[in-house]
Amino acid sequence: MHVSLTAELESRVKAKVASGLYNNASEVIREALRFMDTHEDWIKEVKLARLREQLKVATEQLDRGEGIAIESKAALDSLFDEIKG
């Protein structure tokens, strides 16, 4: 596989190798990809936690009788249009 990098990114990779933390450019790229995967997993967890909190609030609202009855698909579509703004 061949990867093209901008001059700035190539310079950053070379600096990491020159620092002695990595033996070659491939190690730098592998570490960057592992970090990217970890970051993506973290973002998914944050989004999931936020969704869970929103569901908890919604459930509490429903338990207090604060829900809205949706009686038709048209009413649901209208609600979604209103939410989208």
C-alpha cells in the first residue's frame, strides 16, 4: 500500500521517528490509526450516554403524564417537521 501525505504531515511523521519514540514511519501511522479507532469508540460511547440520559428524561416525563398522543402518521410527520425546524 502506498499513502500520500502532505508535506506538513510527512514532516510530523518524520519528527516522531526522529524523537526516538518510533522506529519508522509505519509505526507512527499504525499508532495514529489505533488512536483514531479509540477516539471513534469514545465518541460513540459519549453519544450513547447522552441518548440514554435523554431517554431517561423522556421516560420520567411520560411517567408524569407529560407525553403527547400521536394519533396518525400525518401527526407524527408534522411533529418531526416541527422538530427539524
